[in-house]
Amino acid sequence: MKTLITTSLTGLFSLFFLIGIAQGSTNNKPLLFSKFPETINCTATQLNGFFDGVQGQNIKVSFNNTLILAGNVKSNIVKYSNLQTVMIKLSAFSNILFTLSKRSDGHENITYVGHLFDNAFADGYELKQIDKLNYKLIKISTDKILPTCNQ
């Protein structure tokens, strides 16, 4: 009887162990921004500096000496009179693209939206507006915003 209980408990614990492993994270993507803070403050003036670059030109913008984004302008497109988007290929960050858009409303208020991530990495940054002149780059987990497609 003691052998039956021992065998049953061993089997039960093995089953729990295997279930725990199966539910564990399968994310093997590397972290690209592990040495950087969760949030990085920036201003509208700093963000506007990206729109001065023309395609093929190298550009560099520093955010409070915490993060320096430098790279080649891949495109700088004015889609409408109130919307402009710039994409910068960042050689220091495995050539991922920083995409930033500038939109103005009818009252000449300017809003910036952007992101800095790639599906090949587990982390990135998304731009969030704090007030009219201040923004934050907030660290994100790409697994939460980019669902994996298992095909």
C-alpha cells in the first residue's frame, strides 16, 4: 500500500511539473533596451528635430542623455497638409525603425505619435503625450502588443 501511495504521488507531482513547464513563457526573443529605463522624458522640440531630416541624411537626437537615437532617414513623407511621418533606421539598435508622426489640428496644435520596436525583439518603446509640450517614451513588451502567429 505504501508503494502505491508513493508511486501515485510521484506521478501526480510529475504531472504538475510538466503542466508548469508547458505554461511557461516560450519567448526567446532578446531584449534590445534592457539597459535603458522604463520611461524616457522628451519634449515636442526634441521630437520636431526628427522632421528636419531628408531621405538619406543621418540624424541624431538625444533625450536627456539617456537615449540617443541616431540613424539614417529612410523616409520623410508629408501625407496631408496636417500629417507628416518620418522613419529612421537606427544602426545602434540592430537597424530597427523609429517611426514618428506629427499631426496638427485646425487650431495649429501639434501632436506626436510614434514607436520604437521590432518583432524580432521582446521590448521597445511607445511615445505617449503627457501635456502639450512634453512626452514620454514608455517601455513596452512586444509580446503584449504584437500577437504571435503560429503557422
